[in-house]
Amino acid sequence: MFVGIDIGGSKIKGILTDSSGKELSFREITTPGTPNEIDDGIYQLVESLATSASVSKIDIMGVGIGSPGPIDREKGLLLTAPNIPSVSNHPIVKNMEALTGTKVFLENDATVALIGAWWKENVSKYRNWIMITLGTGIGGGVIIDNKVYTGQSGNAMEVGHMTIDFNGRECPCGNRGCWERYASGPAMVELAQSLLKKNRTSSIAERIKKEPLTPLMVFEEAQNRDDTALAIFNEYAVYVGIGISNLVNIFNPEAIILGGGLSRAHKYIIPGARQVVNERSLKGFKGNLQIIPVQDPSKVPSFGAAKIAINSIPQ
Ligand SMILES: [Zn+2]
């Protein structure tokens, strides 16, 4: 059995699978604020995955971890994590191997999402495709001619930090105008706040008196046909489309696969994004291009992390 861990800016998710990819258990916790608490949280997650599937921890042969980059895969370090500020050169692999007594493998979070989609989603008909995860940040991964492209140190495709406005909003990474400052979950919340100032009768305005504004709330109110929620998605979809257009012009892919929590709202995002891609992509690049969501965005990266452990351990 194998465990896949997906460290996100707001949640850490874990899945226990057998080597064929059958899900035995799935759990999630809120992402703690310090590196040591992250180690402890993952360890407890591994224990509860084993307990809830009634298996012994001894039967876990490997743990794969996907983390927000940049990472040093060879040394097993989290170098920094833009959405978890206290992380700096954190030896997560060494620490987790000591805690769990099993082999631990580290990968970039977007690469695990890519591997998860490759394993569990119906993408085998494509040889050149890009995965984009829309969440607390924006991650990316690319399959080129049926191979994962990871770059020289495993950090390729940090698409969330591609500049889409060179004088634009400041980003925690230190640059300005990064894509994820316009098309991540927190960016959608900012967009919603600014549109709500002009639309005070929105059902969102009522709900935020009692609960925090989240992308999920905007999605729910879009489902209820709230005009402001639909307007938020229309504008948000344009930002998503601008980033995708840049990637299409560089990679000329067959498909863009959308994952991450926000991809659940794909029916409000893909049509608008597609229109922008049609307007901005070079002639000949957009003809056969598919833009499609993953089936289960919450589990795809954890599955991918487990698959990395499976592939790394001879059986
Ligand atoms: Zn940035």
C-alpha cells in the first residue's frame, strides 16, 4: 500500500491506495502554519488513513508528497512555499522518513496533479497536454510527446507566476502581475469584493454578513443564478483565458486539463476562457485544442503523489 500527500495552501489531503490505484481511504486536514506542524500533521494523516482502512502502518511501502514549489527533489527540501511563509529549506523527506519509517518521495504539487490526471483521468489519447490547477495558487505541469517535463530541478511550469501584467498587482513571490494574482481562489475573492461594492443586492452580500467570502460561495450563488456571482465568473474566466492563451501559444498542446478546487466551477469558467483563447491564440494553435476539467479535483494530486511512490519503489 502507498500514501499520497497533497500539501495545499489551505488543506493537506492524503490518500491510501493499493499499487493498482484502488482508493482505500482519503482524509484531509487544515494546513498548519509552521513546517514542524506540517510534518506532525502529515504523520497523523498517515496514521488515520491506515486506521480508517483497517491496515497496519507496516504495510505502507512508500509515501509520495506533492508540495507547493520550489522544492529540491534530490535533497528532499521544501525551499520556500509562497502561500506558507514560514517554510524555508525544510527537510521534509528526512523528517517524514524518521516519523513514518518508510521511504518518502517529494515532488512539485503541480507535477503530482499532472501524474494523478495521467493515471486516473481519461487523457491517454493526448501526447502533448498541459495540466493547470486553479486553487489557492495556480500550478501547472506539462506532458511533451508523452513524457513529463520537469525542468532541470523539478520546478518547471510555475505557470501561476507567469507575468500577465508587468505593472500589475504585487505577488508574494516578489514579482508583479503574476497570473495567480488574477486567477487564483484568493484573486476571485478580491474580484468578488470589488464587484459587490456595486451590487449590494446580491445574495452573496447577504451571506457574507455571517460567513467568509469564498470561491465556493460564489459558485453556489452562481448555481442559484445570482447576477453578481455570474458576473464574477465572467470576469474571472477572462483572466483564466489570458493565461491559457499564453500557454497555448508557447506549447501548441492538444489539451488543457483544468484541476484544482476552482475547476469544480468549470461550467462557469471554460466557456469564457475558451472565448479568450480563441481571440488570443495564434492561427492554427486553437483548432483541435480541448479545454476539459478533471473528474475529481480534490483527489487527483493525492493520487499522483501515491503514484510517484509506487513508481519509485520496485515491487
Ligand atoms: Zn508571483
